[in-house]
Amino acid sequence: MLTIKSRDRNYTVETCADLPAALSSVSRPARAHYLVDQALFQHYGPALADVAGQAVTLVATEEQKTYEQLTPIFLELLRRGLKRDGVLVVIGGGVLQDIGCFIASVLFRGLYWELIPTTLLAQADSCIGSKSSLNIGPYKNQLGTFCPPGRVLLTPAVLGTLPPDEIRSGLGEVIKLQLLNGAAGFEELMADLAGGPASLPPSLPSDLLAKWTMRSLAVKQPYIEADEFDRGIRNRLNYGHTFGHAYESATHFAIPHGIAVLLGILTATHLSVRLGLATPAHYVDLKHRLAPWHQPYGATLRQVELAAVFQAIKHDKKNTGDAVNCILTAGPGRMEKRAVDFQRDLAPSVTEFIQHELAG
């Protein structure tokens, strides 16, 4: 069990045997209301049957994760009798987590909530950190709050039902965190994933995913505790995200988030070489080793107009003034934030990466 320190309240990350075990351990079940990914009923209908009467179900899409879509959710929770002394239990991946965290932060000016993350991306990365992010119009993740859950209940057993691209998406964030941590963790991860995407569940042992889930949370924990509100060192967790978010937006979310982050990592590393931070050898090695984990989405990205990519980059919430703030790298464990001139350096590097580096 991990205990995460937060200004508002410390919260725990606990591992449960399966989804029924997580549901049975929810705090104050008589006062609980549930926000549930509709897709989970396909695999866990019987387990969810007991909470269905107090559940609002959502289709977990980026289109649902918008400010415009929140009003019906608020109204339905209120209609079902959620009160200020209740518990909002969020069951799903990153989309449900973003929506639930935002609702908990503003409903009744603050509502206690618990999270049961059901995707690898949510379990290994986003479940800690207290962030919510919503899209508004064409702008991704421009609205958000900080609201820590009371508890996070991990259920590694549910990962076996995920499609391969969902696992690859989660591994994108795991890879990012291990690169951030240093060479040793990254090399060990790559050794464990030596079988490539063909080894993903059901072939990849579930205990291996559980191992890297906890290892990844351990990397992230000191960043979010030292900089809860993302004003300083926590920015390094955005390695690959300036470009990854732009690739998601420009393709209308045809590229899964974690896979877009992998493409963003390669873009940031390519730009780092241009600026003299990283060596060409490091970029070439990373490009070779990450290729199996993002293909064939490079082809998806190459079909997009560069203007759409650049527009999305300029709208990134981390920008200040005329510069584009990027997390660049000098190698594993050596990431730093830099303001990059758009016309002179960023646009040429992104163009070369998309048009030439992804062509081979």
C-alpha cells in the first residue's frame, strides 16, 4: 500500500484481488453513488449489479470528457440523491477519472470520492496526482482542478480484459516514467517487454503488469508530493505530452493517449538533438526500441495536415507568451523544461519528424 501526501488530505493506494473485492471495500457503501464506464458491464455485469441502481454510466470517450457534457451528469447524480455527506465512487479509466475528479471538486464545493481505476494507464499513472482535465471545444485538457481521492483501489485482474491497444497506451506512460527515472529502470522494462506487442495479455503475465504499475507509481510519487500543483519539478512528468496531446487533438483522438505520448517522446528527443541536448545516438536507439509500441499510429499521424498539429501545439496550456514550453531530454533521467522558439526550432523539427522520421 502507498500513502500519497496531499495538502487537502493524504490518500492511500490499495491493491484488491478483483473488482468485486474493490467494490466490497468502498467506504460508507450506504452513502455511495457510482460513476461507471459503460463498457465494464460487458465483462463485469454481475459484479456491478448490486451498485447499478446508484450508478450513472458513461461511454468513455474524449467527446464525453467535455465541459459541455457535464450538466446531465451533475443533474443525474443529484436526481439519484447524492448528498454532501455521500461518496462518489469512480470506476473506469482516465476519462471517467477526469470527469469524476472534476465533479468531486466542485459539487457541494467539495465531495469525498474514491477511485477504482480499470485501465493500465489509469492504474500505473493517472490514479495519483489529484488532477482533473476537461476538454472545451477544440482545446484538450484546458479546464481542470486538483482534488485528491480518499482512496485508490487497484484491481490488476481487470487488465486481462483490455484490448491490446489499451495495454500499449498504458505502457506508453510506463515507458515515459521509467525514462524519467533513469537508464536502469528503462532497460529492465525493455527486457521484460522483449516479446514486443505480441506478448501482451493474455500472454504477458498479469504479475508483470502489476510489477510495473507499482514501480511507475513509485517514480511518480515524489514528483507529485514535492509539487502538487504542477508549478515546478512536476512539469517533468509532461515529457512527451506537449506533442502527444497535439497529436491526439489533430487526429481527433484516433491515436490512444499513451501511444501519442510515445510519439511525443520521440518528437521531444528529436528536438533535443536539434538543440544540442541529446546525442543522435540516443535518439536513434530510442526510435528503434519504441517503434513496436507505437506502430502503426505513425501512419495515422502522417495523414494529418501539419497546420492542425501546429495549431494544437500552440494551444497547449503549458505555453507562456510566444514560446512553446517543452520537456526536453539529454538522456534517461535527464529531463528539463525549456522554452523553444516555434519558428526557428520547433516547427522544423516536428515537420522533419512527421514527414521523414515516421516514413521509414
